[in-house]
Amino acid sequence: MKKIAIIGGGIVGATAAYLLSKQADYSVCLFDDEQGQATKAAAGIISPWLSKRRNQRWYTLAKDGAVFISQLAKETHMQSDTYIQSGTIITRKSKESLDELESLAQDRKKEAPLMGKIKRVTSDEIKQKIPLVTANLQGIYVSGGARIDGQKFVTHLLRLSEQNGVQVKHEKVALVDDQTIQFNGHLVHFDDIFLCAGHGINDLLAPLNYEVKVYPQKGQLIELRVPAYPDDRVSPVLMPESEKDFMPVGNGQLIIGATHENGPGTDLTFTQEAFQELLASAQRIDNHLSENDLVANRVGTRSFSDDFSPFFGRLPGSKHILVASGLGSSGLTTGPIVAKLVTSLLEHDDGFSNYQKPITTYISKKG
């Protein structure tokens, strides 16, 4: 039986642990110190099909990732407060931009049936679907879009993993070599090690003389108290042009976010500046909101690369270390399929050129 270590308990690590826990050939131990973890601070949207990104590798990964998440949700019987296909509404300010978006949606649906129903929606129709909205908006409704709670997603998968025998240790660890981990004064040998600790991959690989081009990005979001309305639990998510995502999640709760702050790095302090930015965006959608509606805030640190693309696979020059990082703000969409692809390398070596540039673009030996 192969001993596998997973370092990082976010959406990639939790998915990897669950996938490996279903196979009798592996003994798995997951290490996670939970400091600033992006997933546990995230409440996000699975709706990659109308993205403005021109990176076709990323789009292919995100498109396939949306399908895999829906399969994972069904397989593991996730509750609707963890993952739900509530639909998404993407808005545009001009008729020309809306025409272009609708054309893109119809074209992409040919290879993405998960998108479901595509419908152009007027301001009145948006207000009917999301009664909180007071702004006059127009957009495209995609019924297959989903909403995901990152923390609940991870908790759910780790609980199933532990039931299947995975050990979860909340410890800070260090690499001694490509098969040895040091934690709490102990040295433990593993057959393979999977590093999926976000930007923390830099510190983990530094003792092995690697340079990783990945950086921390701070993300903040807020939760507001709003009037409950019928079917608010299954309300679509609104992705307004030039504004923050507007996510009713039921029971009188509304999530707004998130920010993308490259400067603060690993600082996990919730800031008044972010609150004002998020609230102002929300108020442009719902003019009834005020500062008094704030219920909670969340802060996390994402990892991003120079080209804002994920990278994953075997560590160059090592037969025993697997890596994944740089998921950025699309981590909730791409994380699970990245875990699936990387864990497949334990059985057979595959290239992922359809999903990413060569991994040596992002990781290299120093000197």
C-alpha cells in the first residue's frame, strides 16, 4: 500500500483526499494548518462559460471542471447549501455587448450542455427572479450556473475522506526531501507527496532549491442581512458588469464579493476600505442596503501566477512530488478537476497540454 501525503486542505487537497480514499491501494494523510486558506473564505460561482478570458486552455479546464463538480456533488450527496445549480445572470450595459454575449452563450453551449437553458432577460425579469434588485439591468440567464460554499464543500469531502480512512492533521509541515515531511518534531517518509497549499508552495519547496512563480492575492467578501423572499434559497446569482458578484443564498442572507488585492499578500485583516468598496457595489444593485446590514466578513488568500492560470503536475526533476497552485479566483471551479488530474498521475503519466502551459513555465530549480 502506497503512503501518500497531501499538504493543503483547500478545495484541491480535500478533493484529492476524497478521490484517493476510495481506492484501497493508498494510505493517505492530509496536512493543513488552515492559515488564510482561500477556499474556506470563499463563496463562489460555477459559471465559466461566458468568461471574458481569452486563454483557451483555462476555459477548457474550467468548462470540464464545472461538469466534474456537478458529478462530485451528486456522487457525494451534497446539500443544497453546499452546491446548488441555481442559475446565473450575467449583465451587460449596452445592447451590442448583450448581443455579443448571447451569441457567445449559444456557441459555447454546443460543447457545454451543462449550461442548460439560455435566455435573454429584461430588467423586470431580473427583478422577478431576484426581488432584491432595484437597478435596471439586462442580461443573459444561464440555468446551469451554480453556487458553491467553499468551506462547506471542503468540510463535506474531508468528512467522507476520514470515514474512508484518511488521516487529517492540522499541523504546519516542512519538506526535508522529496519523500520526507517534518512536523511537530517528527520525520515521516511517504511514497509520494502532493503539494496543494496555494502560495505556500514557495516556502515548502524552498528547502529543495526550487523557485515558484506564484504569488498571494487577498480576497475579502461581506455577508449582508436582507429581507427574505419566496424561493430565495434557489435564487440565481447575479454577475453584474463592472460590479462585485451579488449572491443571495437564502434565509435573508446576501453575499457580495470578492475583492482582488495583490498588494496586501498574506495580511488577513478585514479592511474598512474593502467593506466600503463591496457595500457601494451592492448598493448600486440594491439601493435599500446600508452599513447596518453587515452580518459577517470573510478574508482569504488566493494564489495566482504571472499569466493568472493554474499549473499542476509532477514537480520538474522529482519522481515523488506532485504540485498544484495558481488557481486564483477560479479555484472553486477548477480546483476539483485539478485534483482529479493530478491524482491520476499516481497511476500513469499524462500530459495536460490541453489544460495548461508546460509546468516548467512556473517552477524551476534555482541555479
